[in-house]
Amino acid sequence: MDESPPRSRLGRADEPTTNTSGPVTPATSGFVTRSGSQLMLNGRVFRFAGGNLDNLALASDRFSQGSTDQYYPSHYAIDNAFETLQKMGGKVARIYSTGSQGTPLSIEPTLGQFNEAALEQVDYILKSARDHDILVQLVLVSEQSFYVGGKAVFMNWRNSTDFFSEPVVSDFEQYIQTLVTRVNSLTGIAYKDDPTIFGWETCNEIRFSPIVWEDRIGSFIKKLDPNHLVINGNDDMERAPDPERLAIPSFDIYVKHYYRYWNFEWQLERDGSAVTNANKVFIVGEYGWDKGNFTVPELRETLTAVENDPRVSGDMFWALRGFQKPGAYFPVPGEGGEWWALYFDGLDTGTNLASDMHERALIIQAHGFKMSEENATP
């Protein structure tokens, strides 16, 4: 397959943005905070669009259960990913692979042992994100194993002890503390003091987690790091967050993931109302954007509805793929392209045509600038 991307009216994804003289001066100089059901930044309401840059800390071309083909993306790939998201009007990137356990390249390869090389990868992600005026949402563990390990690794380390029981809970807290208190080797800034971090997401799609566990983990993060938002990653997808879960004091943000492909329909009225009525912030943490989820008019209509709904503070599509090295894209992850990898300039995959993909990318781009009240420059 020819991996050379077509040109678009807004330039190629591997071309630099208009600022070629050096790093972008971040507009996001302060911490994002919460005021009731709204996000605030530097004294103003903050709404955003963004994307999942899931594979920047640790990557796998197969992205499947038990994958052993992990590798660290290069600094070039990280810079290109943030530059492309910036070109698309994105303000926040969700980094799924910062929750990695149980493999040689993971942040925690074995219980209680932490990998300096993996942590230095996160150091560079934070530096590059700041240089590109992007905030990052860092995920701490995943419900699914895939290639990052996930909660099953913690359980296996303790002879199949339940993830929500001791001593596994304390093991997970050790992982959290290692990340939250780390001092960036490139900037000298402790993660807990770095405004580049948008917030800490407790988990990816863990469902039906006990309230007492959520309260403990959220409070643990807030005690270590009162500067940052804490994001409740519990998403049972089929129903709105329940009042007891929404009442946990330590959580600022509640998320939903929407995929029509899997019959997880968009429910902005139901979910946005439940969260904001509880005086918390609601964001769409993932959504599928391709023809398996929307027609082109439906995608445009849905993102317009987000723009016009003040209950929704932000949204992030799944998932941006850029250049692995100059002139060569990251491979399409997963078999058949069902992971909705979005290449900004368009790429033929098992489920999408390049022209259709690029048309949708331009819709998402326009939405990104609309959410941040900016205008794309032709």
C-alpha cells in the first residue's frame, strides 16, 4: 500500500505548522480547574475538543490481547502526533498507554519495580505536549489487557486477588504515586506541579467498580496532587452515572465513551444532565467517527450538537495516528482497522477509504476550532 499521504488544503500532517521558529509559547500557562460543572483556565470557561493519542507512551501495531510487539514511539512520532492534533484544533490529548504494567517495556514491568526508560518516554510526552500547547489526560490502568497489561496484571501479581481488594489496592496506589510524584528528567518539574497535565484518569472503562474503591483512589490522588483534576474512568456505557458515584467528593470529571458500532449510542441529554446536575464536569472521553458509527452528515450534526450543549465540556475522538518516521505512517492497529485509527490526510484501511477519512477529519478539525473559538487558517 502506498503510504505517501495526499495533500490537503490545510497542508500535510507531516508538514510543520506555521510556527517554524521554535516551540509554541503555551497559552495554557495555568492549571485547568473546576467551578461546579464547568472547567476553568486562567479565569475563563474552558471547553475543548481533542483526540486519543493512545500509543505515545507505549505502542503496539497489533493492539490485541497479550500482544508482545510493544515499542516506544520515537520523539519524532510524538512531536508529529501533537503537531497534527494542534493542526486539528485539538487542545487535550488522552494518553491511554500511560497505564502499562507487566511487560518489559511497561512503566511497571514487575510488582514494585519501575522502568526508567518508560518513565522517560512520559517525560518527553509532557515536554512535547507543552511545546505544542496541548494538555494531556493520563490514564492509570485499563479494564482490558490489550498490550498495556491492565488490571489483570495487578491481580496476577497477587495470585488472582480481586483488583478492588488488598493488597492489590495498595499496589495500584504505589503505581499512582510513582507517576504523580515523578520529577520530569527533561524539565525538572514534578508531574503534580505540571500544568501540562489536564488530569488523572483513574481507569479506562472499568465498570461497576465499588464506590468505596473509587472514593479511596480519588482521595489518594487528590492528597498527592491537589493541583490537578481527577477523572472517574468508570463507564458502564449503557446507563448514566448513578447519584452515589457522582457524589464522590474527589472526582471532578465523569466520562462517557460512545460507539454506535457497539450499540453504545450517544446520550448527551441523559449523561450530560446527570453529571452537570450533580455539579460535576461531563466530557466524551472517546467516540468512533467512521462510517461504522456515523454517516458524514450525522457526524457533522452530532459534533454541532456538542458545540451547542454547554453541559459537554469536551470530547476526544478515538484515535489519532500519525507518522512513525518521516514519510511513513504508523500501521493501522488491530485486524481490519476496527480501532478507528484516524490519519488526518486520509489512508485506505480495511474499513475506510482515504477520501472519506480525510473528509471526516476536516469535520473534526472544524469542530476543534469551534470548541476553542478559534478559526482554521487556510
